[in-house]
Amino acid sequence: MTATTDSTTATAVRHLIGGEWLGEPVKERRNPARPDEVVAELPDGGPGEVEAAIAAAAEALPGWRKTAAPARGAILGRAAELLTARKQEIGRDLCAEEGKTLTEATMEVQRASDIMRYHAGTGWRLGGESLPSSLPNTHLYTQHEPLGVVALITPWNFPIAIPAWKLAPALVSGNTVVMKPAGLTPLSVQHMAECLIEAGLPDGVLNIVIGSGSTVGDALVRDERVAGVSFTGSTDVGIKIHEIASARMARVQLEMGGKNAVIVLDDADPELAAQVVAQGGYGLTGQACTATSRVIATPGAHDAFVDALTKAASAWAPGDGQQDGVKMGPVVSDSQLETDRSYMDVAREEGAEVATGGTNEDFFFQPTVLTGVSQTMRVAREEIFGPVISVLAAGDLDEAIAITNASPYGLTGGIVTNDLKAAMRFADEAEVGVVKINRPTTGLDLNAPFGGYKQSSTGTFREQGSTATDFYTRVKTVYMGA
């Protein structure tokens, strides 16, 4: 099943269960930039499909677990090559179903390929350690084993990169998988699955069920055969997943919301600060958990920075992401558009001022700057997930760090300054999992651990980098006597 390259023809998306593409289309996904264009037709799975998918994964587990880790990695390596070869085609489909620009979409496909390639090498590095024993004639060692069947529940905003950074370490570690992709963006995951199958992934090792979180997701989380659940999405849903899965002693990994702040100090170049913040807040239409949504400016920087950011916002005028020169695509859906619009009403009611933006035409929401924002306002505390940046004032670095840390979230945080001492102090004291100094809060290296503090993450297991397989493996200690 190969996705179409004709943007006017809808692609049939199916469940993948035990190596077979199943399910009849009952729903459609439209291009948010071109609402008359149907991008994909998809089924709506339920408990029956989940049952079949888990059974297929459980049946495939013994054989996949016994497959040598380097051989598992080799399949990921071949899939990486196929993703790279097809990144223009897949990028066009990703752009159409999610709305981000074609450049962003194509880069995301390459990111998925790079993740697969990285974990192809992980297959050669998996293993335990040999330890000295206090007992005579005893060989003491550890080995890492797969969890078993794992459920991966992924969001719409990075529809191929996040599935890849969960799936690759899960597979190379010897687990079998049931994945529930977001209903808004199922086509990108299908492309990735096709590449893995063509690369030699055995039937049943990867299974995909399309459907709602309340049916498919809930059934996955509750099933006793599922040893681990990795979820990226909203904090409210993540907390519910944690409660259900932890109650049956399943392992849980959550990456959730953010309300990411950038501090702009008096010594900062206002133009540089504006570019850093605009990239972090308007890139990807602000629809990223790492997006900049708060700026905390000290007195000597505040006014010049607001002027610079207001001007910079004009370069991010939204448009069809398939058109040349467009830097920001449309909002992904009706519900997200309504959220963005409702927060404009909230901002005005609470006394904030809209310096620029705050309006929309169809799904194209203007890049927005809110000023006069206090930390008690909802727009300063709640995740909007749109191209909306609130500017707050702080008297000095002490107050700016305190405002940063007052959030219930702790995913990413940044500072713009030429003062090394101030930058290092922020790195030490910011209660976030990722610190950016003179860099946008978005953008991550795939070889570095990623995760947040507080309500942004469970915090126990990090994603990406050398730590990515920690969640998907358990350690066994072996004493071997002579």
C-alpha cells in the first residue's frame, strides 16, 4: 500500500494487524490549508481491532526477541534509507495532513530517518555488564531484556518524528508494538510502516490501530498483556493513562504539556531576541510542546524587545505550507482553532493587550504578541498550543527565574543574554528538562535525552539519545557458579 503523490487524490489508510492491512474507510482527513481537499480516508477501530493487534504482537514476540539485536538494527537501517529516498513524497503528504510547511514536513521525515539510522547502531551497543563477585568461582553479569508488548500512543503535531523516536528504540530492544497514531495524521505513520515492512520487519512485530483515544487508547492501556505504555499528548490524558496503567504495574512513559518561557535580559540584542523567540513561538505554527509561549523581559529590554518581536511577527504570516516562501502553516483542526480564538477572548477579558495578530481567516491564525500580561493570567499559565506569545515584565533576573519556575510545567526554557554568569545561573536554577541559551526553545538533537519536569513528564525515563532504550528494557542480574 503506497501513499499517493497526487495531492488531489485521497489515500486509503488502514489498520496494520499481523502483517495485513485491514479496515474499511469511514472517516476522512482534510487538508487544513485547503479544506475542500480530502487527504486520507481511514477506518475507525475499536476493542476488536485492539484485541487482534495485541494478540498478533504477543504471537510475534518470541521470534522477534530471539532475533539478534544487530539484525533488528539492520532492519531499522534499511528503513532509514527508504525514508530518505521517499522524503519528498512523504513530506508532501505530511504537509497536507498536518498543515506545517513543506520545508518543515520534509525535514521531519529526514529526522525520522535519522532516528532509525541512529538506533540501527544501537543494536550493536545493547548489552549488560560483567561485574566482580564476592563469591568464589562465580561469574556475575547483567543483561537487558525487552519488556514485551508495548503500546505507543502518538500525537498529531510531529506525525512521523515522534512515532519514530518511540518505535525505533522499542523495536531494536526486542519488543513488539501496537501503535495508535493520532486520527488527524495517520498517513505519515503508514508511510513509516511501509518502509519498515519493505526493510524486512516480520509480520506482527509492528501493529497499528486507527481510532479514538477513548476507545483504542483506553483498551490498550487497560490490557494486561501490554507491559509498557509510552504516550505523548496532553497532560490531562497523560495523568489518566498513568493512573490506569500504573494500577496494574505496567511501565508508563509520559511526555505532556509545556508553558515554555524565554528570559530576555537588559544586555540582550533585541533583534536577536526577537528572532529567537519568533522561531520558537511561530515555527510549526506554535503547535509544539517545546514552543515558546512566554517571554519574561527585564526593564531595560522590555520595550525594544516588544517592538522587535511585533515587527518579526509580520514575517510569519500564515499560508498554505505547500507554497514557496510560506514560513507558517495553518492551525491543524477546528478544535485547535477554537482554542486559539477563545484564548484571545480570555486575554482581553483579563486585561492583556494584543500588540499584533489575534485574528484568523479560515485556519490561518495570525502570529500573535500579547503584552501587559501578568503571571496570574490564564494566557500566562495554560498551554494554548498555537502561535501566541505572551510578554511579561520582571524587575531582574531573580524575578524572571521565579516567574519561569512558577509554572506547573517544566519542559523547556531559554534565556537571551551576553552575560555568561547569568546564563549559567539560569541553566542551574531553571526547573525544566531542556535549557536553551540564545537559541529557540524548539529543536532537539536526536542523540541527547529529552524530557521535562513537573507536569511535563513522568521524568523516570527520558526519550531519545542513549537513554531511549531504558524505558523499553529491564535489567536481569545473573550469578553463574562454576
